[in-house]
Amino acid sequence: MRTLSQILAVTAMNLRNLPSRASTAAVAMVGIAGVVAVLLGVLSIREGFRKTLVTTGSPSVAMVLRAGSNSEMSSVIFKDAVGIIEQAPGVAKDGQGALVSPEAYVVVDIAKQTTHTTANVPLRGVNADAVRVHNKVRVVEGRMFTPGLNELIVGRGAEGQFSGLGVGNTVKWGRTTWTIVGIFEAGGGLPESEIWADARAVQDAYNRTSFQTVRVNLQSADAFQAFKDALTSDPRLEVSVDRESEFYADQSKYLTNFVQVFGGVLGVLMGLGAVFGAILTMYSAVAGRTREIATLRALGFGALPIVISVLAEALLLGLIGGVVGGLIAYVWFNGMHTTTLNWQSFSQVTFAFAVTPALLVTGITYALLLGLVGGLLPSRRAARLPITQALREL
């Protein structure tokens, strides 16, 4: 109890005197806040990209591609296979028939609005009733394309990031001049990075007769295995079948892993600078409290309360720096829209940075760790400071 009361007394006194060391404390807090803000900014790329793909994926939707294909770009599904897929067990139906969407997939070159460099953007050929399968898709400006005509509807994300995609504009891709007739949204999902047209028109423009993907709404998530087994065991087909959620999770792993590693390395390198700043700050605080520490030790206060008081100050500085850095990251990065390359399909994905509550907790935890490490050596010096030497400075 005596040790605990000493810890509380010394720590409270130390924190009360913190305003007198405001300038040196601010150095440590600013350094830690900068590290946290940059770290969360980088990691919010991973979270935003992952969120876009997770929003798109559903365990009750199946993606059918050619066996051995790891992306839509390398897949080929012929028309006669579509009829077989529609008859498979587990396929959901409505009043208009099976909820199956055969889709053509190509990429087109479009200039970015900010850099004016060209980027690969997906052009997806679908049937006019594909919105029955893509049930989050809603045309919010203009109208749906007319089947058989060379008309496009553009995802909101693509329209905001690439040049010349406004309603009424014309573009030329393949052998065709296209007219943009609408803008659509998809709940923030991946389709908002795409451009849609009639599947037959896309096939004609690129001299194709096949599809790349068949997207299937299932009766339930539990129907997936029976559906998959029926298709993969059918000798007429050579296909792979994945849940949409798993397919897009796999699509995101390269970028998310890269950002995770890059963010970790960046956090460590910047954290070293912040730790040195915290160490210097705490050494300065210990040096300024030499007489105070000597007096406390002479009055019978132990080394442990001194150590904990210094660490408490370092942790408080880390906490304040972490909160400030988290707020900066949230205000600056959260919701910022950008594009990046999906390394699986070699096409651009538009997404918004996402500074999630979990990321904020990660940032504050890292800030506390920086403060703790920054306070270890100074607290050890304070505890081992010879009383007689310190008293000479009185």
C-alpha cells in the first residue's frame, strides 16, 4: 500500500507539472502524431480497397470462370455453357427466369482526370436485365442503355476519376463509337469502377463470340456446394466456381498484403524518429526534475514510483499524440477517392480511403507503444540517479 500511495502521489505531481515543460512535450507529441497520421493514411488505402471488394462480394452469388483462370481477363465461357449453368441445381429464379448474368469483359484506355495518364478501365458487357443479378446497381443519372445499341452507362467512381465519361459524351473503343447515356451506383462496390454496355455490342466491337464470366444468384449461401459440384463434374464444362465473396477477397490480397508490409516498414522507420524525439523529451524532463527527484528519494520515496511517474508522462504524451494523429488522418484521408491497379485483372479500381475505428485503435496503440519505448531509458536513469549527486545541485 505504501508503494502504491507513493506511485499515485509522484505520478499526480509529475503530471500536474507537465505544463511547465510544454515546449519539450509538444515536440514528442507532434512527432508521434505525425507518425500515426501517415501510418493510418497508408493503411486506410488497404481498408478502402478491401471494403470496396467486400461490399461487392456475396456468399450467395457464384462466379463461374473457365477452369484454371485466376481473373476474368483470362477466362472464356461459350454461349452453350450458359444454358447448362442456368439449369444447375441451386440457381435462384424470379418471374423472369433464372438469375444468371453472362458477361463479357474487356479493358479500355482512358485518361485520368488528375494526371492525364491513361489507365485500364473495365468495360463489362451485360444483358439489360443484369440488374436482377447485380441487385445493388441503380442508374442515378440519365437512363439504362438500350439493348442492341452502342450505348454505355458509367459507374459513379469511374465517372469521377476518369476524363470524358459524362452523360452525352461519345468515346471510341474497339471498332465502335459509343454514347454515354447514364451513370450508375452500386452501394460503393466494385461495379462503380466499371463501364457497362450491351454484351452483344461489346462482343461485336471486339470480334468475340464468348463471355468471360457467368454470375449466378443462388437460392441461398448453402446451395453453393451443390451448384459447384454439379458444374465441375459435368463433362460438357471446364469451369471453376467460386463464391463471389471469396473471388473478390482473392482479388484484393496482393494489394492489401503489399500495403500492409509497406505500411509496417514505414511505421517502423518513422516510429524510430518519434521514439528518439520522445527519449530526448523525457531525458529533458528528467534533467529538469533532478532536484525534485533527489528530494523525493531523500524523503524515502522508492525507485519504482519514480520510474512509473516518468513512464506515465511518456504514455500520456503518446496518447495525446495518437489521438491527434488519428483525428488528422480521419479528417484528411477518410472518404478521399482515388484509383489503383488491381494486380489480378490489370484494371483500375476506384475506391475511397477508409479510416475505420479499428485503424484508429491501431494508431493509438502504436502511439502508446512509441511513448512507452521513449520513456524506458529516461525512467531508468531517473531511478538510478544517485541521491548525493542530485542533492549537490540543490
